[in-house]
Amino acid sequence: MLELVFANLQVRPFRTLISVVGVALGVILIVLFTGLARGMTNDMAKRAANWKAEIVFTRAGAMEMTSSNASVSTAYVPRLLEIEGVQSAVPVIRHITPSTKGRFGIQQLDGVEWQPFAEMNGMQIVEGRAPAANDEVILDLRQMREDKLALGETIELFGGKKYKVVGVFIPPSGSRIKMSLAAMQDALEASGKSTYILVKLKDGASVDEVAARINEVLPGNKINLTRDLVIDAQERIPALNMFLKVLVGLGAFVSTIFVLLSMYTTVTERRKEIGILKSLGASKGFIIRSIEGEAVLIGVLGILLGLAVSFIASFAIGRGFELAFEFNWGWILTAVIIAIGGSIAGALYPAWRASAIDPVEVMANE
């Protein structure tokens, strides 16, 4: 049986290659794009939680990926500092805006009081200086490279308003573009407001105990622990999971349709050979198994090619565009199952047609 399967595939090598490429394309769609989505969303989540502060004081809903509200009064800062165990508190405005350049079509901006924010989170300016005027911003190293900017050049934010780049900071934390808190408040007309307040605790203070005190003294707000913020960020980006499901469905369709077309034309062209096999005593089960065996082998070759292309492409894209990839064994296993399952399903109808061929009719007509 195995020798027959290999021999059949070698008879039409170009068609076999096209079928393998079709299955590989389905694997690439699933593995490469889910790896890209997972890597980029987790990179965003890690940057969002790359704070030395132990507590994020905010309002319900303000920490969602699509949230741009500034609903937390900066008047909470002195009240937080009065709570036992709190060392410092720094207000931040996070603004999400549509952008053709930003990841996933969005751009995130942070408004911060740079000096206390940098001291709290161990950050520093490596070139230039901190923003002072309301039309100045600082960027991290990666954003500078991606946008091919230099100090003194300008970028457009908030629908066309120009901001001068005056500094470069490291390490990345939260937004890659930051301006002063006053500048953000002015741009959003949100005087005295912030999106959240980062709370740094004194050495030895219990995070849970201080969080409980804050909740008791300032009820009605939301207390997030930064240790809990590095979560599956895919849940925070609207429709991303639906997008991944569509990719999986598309991958399954591509794999199935390529194998279906290949096996159907194969059966059509090999009617005489199949008729001879049946006249020699080959059963319907034998014919079906041989056709399905070809499909499974095409699926295996497609998986190997698809995985190889996915990993090579991810390396090249990562080096060329500095995009993060994070492959998941669950998605890889999904791609493998879909490739094999699609190949088997695609060959079912052609295999049934082949098993139903009448050897007498074939011999009489051909």
C-alpha cells in the first residue's frame, strides 16, 4: 500500500507540489499570524506592566486596551500619600487614538510627570532631555528607529498637531511616545485628570495590606496589582480572537480545497488504473485507503513545509521590522490537526468516487 501511495504521488510531481503548497499555506496562515498576534499583544501587555510600582489606582474600565478616558482626579495623589505604606504616587494619562502607523491600527500616548515617573520606574533619558513645553515629546529607541526620526524633528499627533521630539528614553514602558502630563491634559481638555495613578510602596510594606487600606480609605475605585497585569492581552484587543478564529477557518478551507481538487483530478485521470486494480480484486476499502493515504502524505509534507516557512519568515520579519513573534504549541497543534483533517476530508469525495468505479464499464469505454 505505501509503495503504491508514493508511486501515485510521483506520477504527477507538479500537481503533488501544488497540493503540498496549498496545505502549507493553511499551516502558515495559522502558525505565522497567530504567532505574530500573540507576540505583539503580549509585548504590549509587558510594556504596559513594566512598572516598578506595585499598585495601579484607577476606575473600572480605564485599563482596557481601547480606553482613552481620563476619569481619575489627580487630587487623589496627596490622599494616597497619606496612606500607611505608600511611598510615592504618580498620575498618568493614557490616550488611545487611531493610527495608520500604530500596531493594530491604534497608537498609544502617555502623559506623565517625567521626573517622578522615571525615578519610580527606573527609566532614563539617553539622548536629549525630558519634555518641558506642551508641544514636546520623547520616544523610546525602537519608536525612533521605526519612524526614522532624529532629535529636533516633529511628529503629528491628535489629528495633525505637531510635536517636537526632544528626547529618547529607555527601557520601554507603557506607550513608546510620552509627553508631559500637563500637555496631555491640555490636548484632551482634561485639567486635573488622569487615567490611573501608579502607587509605589515603602520597603517591607505588604502589597495586599496596602491595597486593602486604599480600598477602605478611597472606596469606589479599582485597585490593580501590577503583578496581575501581565495577562493574555488578546482578551483586551477587540475582535482579535475572532480574527484568529477566521484565520483558523481560512486555513482549514485552503487545506481542504487544495487536496479536494488534487485528488478529484487524480481520480478522474486514473480511472483506467483504478478499474484495472478493481478487476484484479482490489476492494472498495483498498481503493479508499490508497486515495486517503495520498492525501495524508500530502498533509504531512504540507505541515513540514508550512512550519519551516513560518519559522524562517518569522525570523526574517522580526529582524527586518522588529516585530515580536511568540509561537504557541497549542496553535501549532491546531495547525497540524487542521492540515491532516483537511487533507482527509478533502479526499473523502474523490476516494468514494474512485471506489465506485465499475471496472467493466471502464474497460469497455477505455
